[in-house]
Amino acid sequence: MPSTGTSTRVGPASADVVIVGGGASGVAVTIHLVRRLSATKTPSIQRIVLVEPQATVGPGLAYSGACAGTIINMHRDAMGLWNGDPRHFSRWVNERELEIDDYPSRGVYGTYLEYLWYQAVEEARQLGVEVCLVADEVQDIDRRDDGTFSLALASGKPSLSAQDVVLAVGNFSAVAHPHFSRYPGFFPFPWPTTGLKAIPTDAPVLVLGSRLSAIDVVNVLYHNGHRGEITFVSRSGRLPKVQSRTVPFPHRHTLYTLAKEVESCPDRGLAHLAGGVLHAIARQTGDESTWMMNGHHSPLEELRADLEDAEEGRGQWQSILRATAPLVERYWHGLGDPERDLFMKRLNSGWMRYRHGMPVSSAKRLLTMMEREQLHVRKGTRVAWNGSCFEAQTDGGPVQAPYLIEAIGQESDVSSIPSGAVQSVIRKNLAVAHPYGGLVVDFNNLNASPGLYAIGSLTRGTHFYVSSVDRIAEHAARIADALTGQPTVRSQHIALFLSGDLFSHLLASRLVPQLLAAGHIPFLFILPAPTAISEQGRLLEHALMQKHVVPFLAGLEPSQQNEAQAQTLDALAATHGLFLQTIDDCNVKSVGHTMQKHAIDHGIVLQCSTSPQPISDAISRHFVSTRKMVHLCLNPRSAGQPFSVRLHKCGGEGRSDSSPLHRPEGWREEYTSAMLRHKRRVFSQGADLAMAVLDRLARAQELERLLFRDPGGSLRAH
């Protein structure tokens, strides 16, 4: 590993940014901030200080050796810490030829986080930016008269000074019975799991809770060789569902449209949102509703059936719930307080069971233990100390045990979070407690007050879904944007208009994954073919691309990623669940309605020609005011300047001033290997250029900063 450049003290004790916490959230903010600084010629931030009590940055408690015996409850392909790159962790594992399961141990992931920290320190050093570690704990935060912050350390060493502060304090376990701490055998939370080794292997154990934290407890006790009876006690008396192998949801775009509807019409409320999600599930499962029916007589029967469904791939409803991951915070943000109250009271428990399922390996272990009557799952709410042991009142009668482990999840009530830094910002009115948990923060940039940001469980009230790695990564990227003065990227609905040439389709196959990674959702429209090309000729070219062009391009660099970037439009839409429509003379007038229905924000025309394809007035009328349409044209024979960009302009009635597209009679694309290699080289350039344009649009920035006007008055790329 590269030199860390870290120390337990920094001097002088000042920084541009201080990050409080060195776990996954703290590392995520650091790497995205450094990456953002590397994109600027003169970084505005010169010094970053991360304060973490542990000597090692990255693992924190959750992914350290203190949690031995537990696994990550999410598939490793979803654990990449870079925003928009969920498979980064899996690639890191494969590059090192590590032999791990799809749900690896927490320790392996901790090593990954530590690697990212070292990498960020080295990248920052090459930029002339200093990244330092202070092995201490922030006890108090105060704002000075000049707007800067003073951070007092628990060690009593001189305070730190900062322009901006990021609270990345991680997760804290909720405790339902803190008064039990005076009784022997009480564990207020399972962490660190090394403490559970004190429990005799033949002792009965009560576990308060029955979700993933409780299952982590079982895995640890099993790892410790426990033989005694274990009883889960929870309000529901039910286990999480079992994660199943699923196929991509072919109508994923409808979930994004649903988010737009909830955001634009809050009065539609929770009923409209729930109805939209259930409708999507019905489309995926063929109106099969048994997935949410509990006809089983016991948790054992339900687990046995759930495990069978998971192994047989019958849990396709899960693909819809997984597809909502980037959208849940938008759904939540669009609801009013009465709907949020209703959700928390009636639906939250079921949502947690269905959305956050257990891995198959854990399900098999629990099933074996339940079948031999070592593990029981009971419904109950009352637990008390009877003078000699703990006693729970359950639907199966009283259950007694000398050991009680609370595993009821994360604490979101800031008044109960044991963090001096968090308590001080509340006490000094630097931040406000959110009624639904955490702190009140700006939805987009996570700003709690000028110069103060929060991430992770501290934004639960604002974002609801905050603990998954993909949310941490995206929120870290937003904070990095804010710290460097960049507007926040807003999720956009992008209409991609593709002309009849096949290379624009291949360019789309490069562009679409990048759009999705950036949090946008593309809608694909195929423009009418020019009259010079017959429908028969178009079909012939389509067949040629499928049988020869795509395999040739994918074969230049054989890899799964490259194959995904050389797909036909049908395959592209099926893989990512995108909307796809061919425009013809019969339906062109309805396209405007379709774009309005799906709340299209911007459009981009992709074509292999130096002249823009004519756009129907029915389409043009949609792109007025803040909605823009951009033409990206590939010159098929130019090596020096293969791409040009033109901004589509509409008159007051929505009429386009774009010049018509002319093709010579009998013109056809060239499919020689030399031309294919040439175009493959410039595909990535075209996708990057399109993303640069759309990034500005998503940040509500003027395109003139990226483009210039040519002598004819059109905007073109620099």
C-alpha cells in the first residue's frame, strides 16, 4: 500500500474540511471529495482532516475483527463504494483472486475500505492536497463568529479548526431496555460480537428482534459453537424473506415515473405510491399475489417455503423492490407527514421484512436450527427480569433465559445517540432533530446548516433509506459536490432519439449504462428512417448488426462489460428495463403525450451524420423553457473531430429551426473492419461528450460554458 501520510496529530490544527468518523461513510466522503478535486486544475481545498478514534481508517466497528462471525447481508455486486459503480468491490476482489462467497465476511469488506482510504490519500498527495488522520474523538463542535468551526477533542488536545464539517459518525444500535444493564447476562446490542463469547455454549439465550441483526447474532453464536436454545422475540414474530435470484425488471422506467408523480403531486399520497409499486409487481409476477400472502401456520413453515422459492427463483417480486433502491428516498420525500405517519405505523415492519431479506446461506442455517428445535421465533413485546433470569411473554407462553441480547436495529433518535459531536450540534442549534429520525438536512446536498453536513443514519428522517452502500456512495458524492461549490445532480428523465443508422444504436449502448450510473433514466425513441432507405434495407442492416457488427465489436476486448456496451436496442431495453418505442407517421403525434406522461426532462438526438435529423413539431413542442434537446452527430469519416454537438432550438410555437438531414441516394453505412475499429474508438468519446452535456443540464447549468457558437450561430462542443 502507498504511504498514508497520516498521523495522530496535525499541525497547524486547521483544515478546509474535517470529516468526523472514519468508517464506510467517512471513507466514502473522502474518496469522492478527492476525486472531485482531481477534476479541477486548481483544487479549492488544500487540507482534509478525518477524525477517527481507531488507528485504522475504513473498517470502523461494522467491518472490523470485532464483528467476526458475521457476513454482509447484501450481494457483493451491490457493495462498491464508488457512486454509480456498485460492482467495484467485486472487481477489487476478482483482481486479487480472493476466494470469497457472494455474501463475504465483514472483515474482507473492511480491508476493501482501508484500501480505498490509502488510495485516496495517495491520489490527494499527487494533487498537492493533504489528507490527515487524527486518531481521536470529537467531543464538541462550535461555530465561531467568522463562520468557521471549532472541534474539541476527547483527548483534551488543542481543538481543530475547519471551514466545513461532515458528520459521518456511523450507525448506533437502538436499546429498548437500558435499565437492564445492571443485570448480569444482558447485552444491549450484539456489537462487538467478540463479547458474545462469554455466553456458555449450552445456555438458553433470548434475542430481542427477528430481523437481520438478530440473524447476525445466530450466525455469531453458531460460529462460537453454541448448542443451547435460542429464542427470537419480536412484535411481528416473523423472519425476513429470503433473497432470491431475480431477473431484471423489464419495466424499471415505470418506477422512476412513479417517483416524478409522487414528487409533483404530494396529495396523491401513500395509496398512489403503494398502488404503483404493487402494479409493477403484478406485471412482473403475472398478477400472482401469493408472494405477500402468509398462509403458513408457523415461522418454520414460512421459512421452509421462502427458502424453496428462493432456490427455485420464484421470488421475482424482489426485482421490483430492489429496483426501488435509488428511488425510495424520493418516494419518502414526496409524501406528506400524515402519509409518513401511516407508513411507519402500518407498513414499515412489512417493508423491512420484504425489502431486506436474508441470504440463502443464513436461511439454510436458521432452517436447520429450527428443525432441530434449537431456534424458535416468537411473537411478543414484554421482557422483564424476574429476579433470577430474563422472562419474555410470547404467543407460545413465557420464555426464560439467563442471557438477553437486544438486536432491534439502528438508533435514529438523535437524543439517544451517544455522540458528543451530535449532541453538541443539537444543543447549540447548529442542527435540528428531525421528527422521523436523524437531523434535518437539505434533501439534495445533505447540508444541516451553513458549512455543516451529515451522512448515513443522521439523515434518516430526510431520506428514510440511508444505510445501504449505494445510498452512502451517492450521498457522499453530493456532499463532495457541495464542498467544491458544484450544484447537485438531479435525477433526469432523458429521451434518446436514435436515427436509422445502426452506429447511433451502438453509441446508445455505450451511453445508456453511463446515464443509469449517474442516476438518470433514459427513454429510447427510434426516429423514422429517411425515405432514401427502405424498410427492407433497414431490417437488413439490423440483422447485419446483430449477427456480425455486435459480435465483432465485443470480440475486440472480450469481457462481460464490453459485451454489454455492444448491444442491440432490444437487448439494451430488456437488460435495463427501459422504455423503447419506434416512431412512425402513425404515432408521431402521440409521442408528445408519452414524453409528458413520463415527465421527460431533456432529449438528445444520436446519429451518424454531420446534419441533424429533422424532429417533428409534435416532439419539438415538448422541449421548451428549461427542457433542452441536443443533437450529437458522429461524422462517419472524420478522424480529427469525429463529433459535433448542436443545441436544438424551438420557436414560440415549438417549431424547430434544425436543418433537415440529407443522405445521398443509395447511401449505406460501411461495415469494413477498419471502419468498425475506427467507430469503436470514438464511441467512448461520444458517450463522454453526451454525458458532459447532460451533467450540466442535470445541475441546471448553462450549456454555453461547455459549448461555443459557430459562425452559423449553432452551439458546438469545445
